[in-house]
Amino acid sequence: MSAENNITIANNVAKQIDSSLYGFSQDILMIFYKKSPILTTYFFNLTYGQILLAFIVFIIVLFIRPIFVKGLILFLKKITSKTKTKYDDKIVANLEKPLKFTFLTIGFYILISLLYLNSKTVNLILASMAIFSFFWIVLAILEGFQGVIYQTLAQVSKELSSELARFIIRIIKIIIWVMAISSILSIWGVNVTALIASLGIGGLAFALAAKDTAANLFGSIAIMVDKSIKVGDWVKVDNVEGVVEDIGMRTTKIRTFYKSLVAIPNSIVANSHIENFSRRDVRRIKASIGVTYDTSVGQIQNIIKDIKNMLKSHKGISQEDIMLVNFNNFGDFAQEILVYTFTNTANWQEYLDIKEDIYYKIKEIISKYGSDFAFPSESIYIESMPKK
């Protein structure tokens, strides 16, 4: 349908409403005129009575707007409270602001109609406000149905549901806004089809300018399909280490351990080496225990044996992964025992607690066999003492 037809239909509907408002306003004005003849005085082709009535009605509309909207919301909430799903409750909660704007649009329409300012430009502005209200309500309904999209995608892939749902919702929102803008441009007489076609003149320049945007968009799709990272993962990407906060259409946001937020273009993320620390189910403990050189072979063997038994019986140590406790090296000032094992958790705090407990137990074992930890020291040997 052409823009001219849209405007014609809108004007016909407006004329029908205007005729009703005109009859109503004239009945009210006749009462005002009888009581206050001064209201019949003209000001810019309008009587004082017409101007006063228009603004009184507009103020009344503004006054009853929050009351009407809240009453409507409460009524809808009573209806939705009887249903089993929670999505309709979210839709009703999201409708409050667009309904207030819709009511404001109605107030402006009544004001304009009573002031007889029904010019083409004014009607187009009011029509644009009405279209904006409609698409705002559509977006409010979409916000309420986000949970449905999340649940549907979770049945396909739980790992992808969160990121992919956000991506799909953003695409839908963009489409809705494009439709809203196209509709508003259409009633203003702009040929949207011709406008889009005219973009082909600068298509090459636009393509070059949008090259990075397109690369990032496809990068975000690759990230979600590849499942290499997800929100909440502790990762290291392109020398940036931290927790993934968001995977958007253009960038992936990582909160570093210094609490700074780093946004990395998705094209870079998709083509970088990604180290995902959250995907490991265990964490390594590697320690070199240095005991003094006066510790005998028997003491070292007993220490190694007890450390092995302690690790095998410890509930925080993974028994399925490699476990090594060996006399490993003659150091400069210590006999070194290698302890190499893995915890059964990847959680940072739990790992530190397990590691701390193991170190306490190793210290007790070394003390048990009369040995001690070595520290950097030097021994000086004197071959002979000078004669007196």
C-alpha cells in the first residue's frame, strides 16, 4: 500500500473522530458561553472558550493517565495470575511504559482536535507517535516472551541457550525497529523501497565500511556454534585473562581480575587461541619440597611413603589422575622431593583450601621423621687452623 493511501485512510479515520469531538465540544462550549460571554471572544480564529476547553481536557487526560494505566495493569495482572505460565505476567509488567505513551498520544490528539489544528503535518506527527506506540508494545511483548526462547533453545543445547537466545532476541529487536522506522518514513511520503535501492549507489563504500561489522557478526555466530566459550567462563583470549561477561553481536566482554572490562571484537576472538580454564575439571598441585642434607635415606623414604598415603586418602585429591611423589634432585642446599598431583575440583577457592591442607600435612610428616625444611645456606670448611 502506498504512502498516499496510508495518509488518506488515516485522515478519513481522523475526520470521523473529529466530527464526534466537534459535536461534544460545541455542547460544552454553549454552556460556557451562556455563563461567561467573554469566552466567545476570538483569538487567532479560536474563541477563548475553545482554547480553555482544549487545555482543560488535555490536563484531565494527563491527570487520569497514570490512574487509568495502573488500573488497567492491575486488571490484567488479576487475569494473568490465574494462569500457570509466568510469561504473561512479565508481558503485563513491561506494558506499563508503552501504555502511558499511548495514552499521552491520545491526549495530544484530543488537544489538537479541539484546537482545530488538523493540518497534514500535525496529523503525520500524531500518526508517527501512534506507530511508535504500537511497535513499543510489540517490543514489550517480546521482552515477556524471552523466557520461551531461552527454554526452547535449552532443549537443543543447554550450553548455547543463553548466548544464542540473546543473539536471536537482538536480531528480532533490530527487525522490529527497522519495521517501525520504515512505517514512519512511509506515512511521511518517503518511498522506502526506492531509498533502499538508492543505497546501491554507495553499496561498495558501505560494504567496505561494514566489513569489520560483518566479520564480527559472523565471528559471534562462530563462537556460539563452536562452544569454545560461554558467559561465566574464566578464559584467556588474545593475552586478556578474566571472566566472560557478555558475548554480543560485535564484541565479547571480559572482566579481568583487575576488575577492568575489556571488549574484544568477535572476529579476533574467533581467530585467536582461547585458553578456557573453566573447562578443566581438576587443578594441578606441583611443589618441590626441600629437606636438609642431614636427612638420611631412610627418613626420605618414609617421608615419601607417608606423603603418597596421605594423597591417596585425601578426599580433595583426584585418584584418577597422575600422582607422583619422588626424590627428584640434589639441590644447592636441599634434597628435593617432587610432589605432583591434581585436586578433584577446578574451583579456585576450593583448590586453595585443599592445597593449604596438603601443605600442612606435608609439614607434619617431615617433622614426624625428625627432618626439616632446608633454606639457602653456605657451609665453610676450614682445612687447618693457624699455629699459635
